[in-house]
Amino acid sequence: MQRLSFFVRVLFACCLLVATANHICAAALHGLLWDYGYGPGAYLASRIFWGALTFFDPLAALLLFLKPRVGIVLTAAIILVDVAHNTLYVALKQQWLEPFYLSQVAFLIFVFLLSPIAWRGFIPDAVITSPA
């Protein structure tokens, strides 16, 4: 179970790092507070949120290995909030079949299906079993 947990966390981290690369490219090309093509209709809070993912995505990826349970919770929180947030903009522009949105929804589903496996397979370093 530990290997499967590790594999799931690697999968999550890879997805988060791809998202990080996308956010870094967007920030490099358009600035950290880019509107992601939504123009003046994109709220400043949304721009701050999208920009913040440039930092939170790699943090979650790192925590998946340094503090796995914290990383799993952060990963789940990030993708849940991201999909909920982006659904507003997707609905406004009728972008339901756009690859960026479908990939986020797919990652959300994977995270919520696979997180229990990653969670149960992790044995904290502090747990020491003694022969009885």
C-alpha cells in the first residue's frame, strides 16, 4: 500500500507541476495578475487567485512528499476551489468542453477518488511499532 500511495502522490505532484508551468508561462507572458483571456470581466480577486496558484501548486507538490497528509489536503482544496471558481467563468463563456476546464475537472475527480489510497498508504515517521 505504501508504494501505491507514493505512486498516487507522484501523479498528483506531476499534475500540479504541469499547472505550475502553465501559470509561470502565463505570468511571464502577461503578468502575474493576468485575466486569462476574460478581459475586464475578470475580477481582481480572480486574477489574484490565478496568480497565487503559481505559488500554491508547487507548494502542494512539495508537501505531498515532505508532509504527505498536508499535501493531500492542500491538493484537494486547491483543485476543488479552482474548479468551483473557474466554473463561473466557464459558464459565462459557455466553455464547458474547453481542454483546460475538462483537465481540471478530471484532476478533481482523480484527486477525490485516489486521495483515500494515498492517505491510507502513508505511514508517518513518528509511528513506531514495538514487538509485543
